[in-house]
Amino acid sequence: MGEEIERETFECDVCFVGAGPACLAGAIQLHKQFEMHNEAHFDDPDFHPIEPRIIVIEKGSEVGSHGVSGAVLDPQALQELVPDWKERPDFPVERWVEKEQMLVLTENAGFSLPAMPPELHDMGKPIISIAKFQKWLAENCESRGIEVLTATAGWSLLYNDDKTQVVGVRCRDHGIDSHNQPTEEYEPGADIKAKMTVIGEGPRGHLARELINQFDLTKGLNQMTYEMGCKEVLQLPKGSVDKGFVTLLAGYPLSGSLGPINGTFGGAFIYSMANDQVCIGLLAVLDAKDPSQDVQYLLQKLKLHPKVKEILKGGRVIKYGAKAVTVGGWGCMPKLYAPGAMLVGDTASFLNAVRIKGIHLAMKSGMLAGDTAFEALLKSDFSESMMQGYKKRIDASWVREEMQTSQNFHTDISNSGLIAGSIRYGMAKYLGAGSIRKAHEDHTAIQNIKAFATPPKMVSPGRYEDLMPHYKSADDDDCYIIDKLTAVYLSGSIHDEHQPCHLRVEPESMGFAPDHCVTRCTEEYGNPCERFCPAQVYNMVEKEGQRKLQVDFSNCVHCKTCDIRDPYQIIKWVPPNAGEGPEYHMM
């Protein structure tokens, strides 16, 4: 199945990859620019209105299928993009923040801070479902004639003859069996040829990786760094939730979120939604030194804390999701452009780790990419110097103003602990950000398992001994503590098992022995993939008297944690069949 295959071809002006807030906002902004341009020349009899063809492709079955976020929205970018958003009856607000607090937890107790840190104030902001918000943005796109193609996964970039400029995207073939051979249902992926390609696939994007490698976009720069978050939606009894509230949590069960050097940094949140629903999520850094870190397990431990149980009283888990989050911010941002292409949103580290917010930054990055695309189309210039205008617009915007101060926040905490990192951030607020400090790739921080106490005991894949009395199935009315298979069920994730595994575990590619997973990895790190995966994809099993790694890729929720945290970097995530994966909708 090579280049000789005849493929359907679509021609467009701009292709946006990923129907997240960044690309959808970018597509709307681009269309608005042409709308205003055409209106400005309305009285010119020699002017012909320009109607660009804009395509957005999304690998999920629907827009929002793969959207998961702790979503209290800073509306700054939205206000610029859709000034009347508050008045629109279709805007998908769950609640407005009327109450906020920060809880600091010890193992069995906790206390509320007398005041919220200023960066964390959310009063009056809208609480949203990111999946519903993406759908709303997509509807705004379609009302403008922008084409939003769901169940369409980008597989590779298209280049000009000498591979010096991106000229579009090749979509993933459909109907390939587990031996990489075409089936009767084989359908070659289409080629979407575009004058410009804007990539906003979310963290650790597949095409973004290709673009970064092809044009060496991280040369001399820090690699992106990540946290991983697990989130659940719980249904509370009728009448339980009467206000929009946000509760941020620090401390237990993360050893480093109160300040010890070399601890595991992260935090948690709880916020209310409509219909007596409440969300809870826990994030932890993916450069945690302990190879046994398991965020899904830690979230269950958090829910058993007395202070949390009090908030979630009577709650039943009805939805689950997991996702990596870029947290390096301005200090871990790659070069944002290449000839014919731009990187936006989480794909390019547009998140402020101090505020734990990124949707507004992602949207603004997409909007500025849209402005750049507008200028490029008017001038028919898609060179690197034209794409550089995107970075200049970012630097001149409030994005830089917000993000630059915290450019070393995550790096300083990672290298020196929370206390030192917080002090340095405080100094940056008053003395200036200074230079970007050197960060490390997340996987390099993991230490030998012998350096740590015995990890919590797993009695079977995805189930821990200390939680056994509490585990419930999704069908139970009191489903509150869940194991990983129940979590996968509640994520709605589905994959055709008769396709190539989209989680490529290839030790030989990095110079390791074929039995690497059951020998060296077991000895050095205790097979951390069994724990860091929040969906029980990786399992060490006994088959025919031999121990081996079994990859149950049908469980995958596309969080990319394995691709990031694997200490040997032998796991690579690639897109499965388009339209497959989790079905979040309400997350």
C-alpha cells in the first residue's frame, strides 16, 4: 500500500487538524477576516469576493468525542471571537462560579485556605463541558460554511517535491487487518491538499511530532513537558447541587504538592455542573520519579478522603476520561511554524500551569494562526517568513504577557521542588521572567524501582488490594470507587480489534533486546506501564509458561501517557481507525 494507490483528493485553502478549541477558533477567525475583507470592498465594482475553502478534520466520531478538560473557562479569547456569547441562548454553560475555595489535605484531614491565590480566582466565570463547548464552536463553523469532517484521522503530512514545505495531510487508511494487509473493506485515506496546514491535535500530537522532526522545531529549545489527568463525572442525588462551585485541592494523595523536594507534584479539582452533576479530576506530573505512580488509583484514593466524600456524598460515577496536559508553558514551547504549517493549542504547549488554564490560550493561538493564514492567502505566500508572522503576533499579544512570567514555573518545581519553584515564580512576577531555564524530558526523571518503598499491591490488572472492599461496577447504584476496566467502560472507548495495534511497542527500534519488557524493564522499573496507563492497556501475563507483555489496545483512551512516560521511549502512539476511541461528549 504505497504511493501508487489512487486516493481521493480534496483541495482547500487551509486545513485545520483537530476539532479542539484552538483549531475551531482559528477557522472561525479566518472566516471572519475574509468576511470583513469582502464587506470592506463591497462598493468596488471590480472586486470579487473571496470565499476560502476551510476544512477542519477530527479523528473522533463526533466533535467533542475526545474532549476532556477541567473546564472553568477564562472567556478572554471567546469574548474577542464571539462578542455576544453570553447572550446566545445556545451557549453551553453548565453553571457560573458562585463559590470557590482551596482545600489543603493531609491523609485524614484538611483545611480551607482563608483566601484563594490571585491567579486561581474563578468567581463569575462559566463552568463548561469542553466537549459541549467544542460542539458549539463546530456549529458556529458550519454555519459559516466551514467544513468539519469527523471520523477523519490525519496519518501523515504531504510535502512539496523537495520536502521543504507542507502542502496538506494524508488521512489514515481504513480497512487494514492486524497483519497490515487490506481487507474487503479497505478504503485508502484521502489526501487533503492545502495551502496551509494548522495542527492542533492536543498533547503529543501525531502529525505535530512529524512536523517537529521534519523541520527540527525543538532545536536549542526545551522539549514539551506534561502532567496526566484523570477525570470523572458523578451524578449526585436530585437537589444536591444548588450553586456553581469550584474547589481546588492540594496535598494528599500526592506526596509533593505540599512542598517536599523530589515529591510528586500535581493537584486536583472539583466543580459543579448542571443536573446535579459534579466533576472531579486529579493531575500529576509525568516526570514523577517513582515508577509506580498511578493517577487513576490516586484519584480513587482521593475520593475516599473524608473532605472529598463530604462534597461528593451520594455520588455515582457516570463518565470517566484521561488525558495528558502540556504544563511547560512558554518555557517548553517549540518553534511554532514551518513553511506551510503552524502549531496551535495544547499541541504547542499553550497552557498556563500556574492558573491551570489553557482553553483561552489555545483559542487565541488558533485565532492568531487564522490571522496569519488570512494575510498569507491574500499575498499567496506560504513561505517560512510569512508563517513567522504567527509567532510575531503571539509575541505582541496578551498570550505572551500572561504566559512569559510563568515560563519556568513547572521547570523550577520539577528541578527544585514546590517551595523553591514558587519563590522563583514570585520573584519573576516582580523582577521579570528572565531567561528560560533548561528542562528535562519527562521520561528521563524516572528512577529505579529499588529506590522506593514497596508500591501498593495490585491483586489483578487495574485493581489494588487496599481498594478491593470499595470497588463497584458501573451498574451499581453506589458506583463510586472504580477499577480500570470499569473506567474504560465508562469512557465509552471502542476499537476494532482486527486492525494493527496503534500502540507500537518496539524495543529493537531503540537498540534493546526483543524480550526487553520482561527482562530489563521488570528489573529496573517494575513494568511501570501497568500502572501509569489509566486504561489498563498494558498487562504482563503468563502464556505457555512464558511471561510477556500483552497490549490490550482496545482499552486505549488516547491520553498519550505511555508515549510520554515510558522510560525507554519504545512506545509510540499512532492513530487507530478514525472514529474510534473514547466517547466523552459530556466531559
